[in-house]
Amino acid sequence: MALTEQQMREIIIADRRKKKMRRRRRRKYTFFISLFLVLFFVIGLYRNRDVLAPPKLDRGVIFIDPGHGGHDPGSQTKSRKEKDDTLRIALQIKKELNKKNFKVYLTRENDRFTERIKIGKMANRKKAKLMVSIHRNKAGDPRAQGVEVFLPKDDNPKSRYLGKQIMKQLHDEGFAKRRVRSGTLVSENNEYDELSVNKMPSCLVEIGFISNKHDNKLFDKNLKGNAKAVANAIEKTYSHYYEKDKKSKKDK
Ligand SMILES: [Zn+2]
């Protein structure tokens, strides 16, 4: 059957229209795919900005001591050891402090033992401006919970300020408050070895009880938040004592 001229024209027009639609659709897809790729790339850059522009680390040295290690597990329960908890959170605190441009030294970054008396000496050698020793508590009574902070026995105001800030910030993360006090658990006239020879403000913080379910949950589920809390407390103390001039200059 032969087509009339009119029919032929209609077929050609319909064909052209189809091609046009297809081209339009293709253009639309290309646009969205390109947009997606660009977004993907930008988000990737944003997330890796620390790699592209490493923190300057020009704000002074902070010394963090992940308590215990190696043959000394610290407090233990059936399922966990204090030395693992302290290392886990200390590494995270380091990350958070690096983001704030602090240079951070840790007593250890793996499962290693250091004599407690040597820890303060290490902090002195690194010329640390502040030092925090991280521990976890344990009690016979499984109901015992909360944060406890120990200061050097001279109870110097800078160490007390640091300890109070840490207590406050961790309390904001849900931990119960116990005490900020000088000396050791058994004696006010004694002090923990790691706080006895260091020259900078320092404290030892027990981040909850390893023997308390609630504290362990708070510790595990919010590891990053807790690390941030400690880092914020350190930053606040640091700027309070070491960046006063900078602040007042900025204010002028
Ligand atoms: Zn301990």
C-alpha cells in the first residue's frame, strides 16, 4: 500500500518529535548525573578537608595519659579491661584536640606499660601546658556510678579549674557527678604518681565505673561525644590561662 504525501509527512514529523524528546531526556539525565558527580566530589572534599588542609597544631602541647597498659590491665570485669577503655577514648580525645589545633602527646598509642612515676616526667619533657590522665573506676557495689576527678595534693587552682571543667562537660554527656578532689582515694596528703612530678596543671579523671552497666553504656555509646567533652574542657582551661592576651587583643 502506497502512502500519500500527507501520511509520509506526518510520519516524518512524528519521528522528528520522538528524536527531539529522546534528546531532551538524555540532556536531562546528563545534567542530573553531572550534578550528582559534582555534589559527590564536593562532599568528598569537605569530608577530607583535614587531609587537604592538616590542622596547624600551633596552640600548645597537651599531654594525655591513657591509664594502665601492657601487663597492667587496671580494673577489670568479665568482659572488659580498663586499659582498653582508656586507650580507646584517649585516641579519640587526641583527634578532637588536633582539630582544635593542639599538639597532643599520649603516654602510649598501643597496649604498652609505662611506670606511673615516669608519666609526669614525659609530660615535662614534651613541655605540655596541661595534662590529663584517663582512668575508669571500679567498686564492689555495682550501683556505684559517675565521674570522679583527682587533683595533685597541693590543690592548685589551675588544676582544679581543669578538673571542674572536665567534670562539668562529662556531666553534660549524662554521667553522674561525684567529686573533684585533691589527693588520692584514700588520703588527701598523698597523690597519684602521675600527678606528682609534672610541672603543668593536671588531673586524673575516672570516666565512670567499669563495674556499672549504665556508665559502660554511656561510655561506649557516646565515645566520641565524651572525647569531645574532655577536649572542650581542656580547650576552655587552655584559653582561660594561656590565651587571655589574645582574647583581650581581639576584643579591642
Ligand atoms: Zn585506673
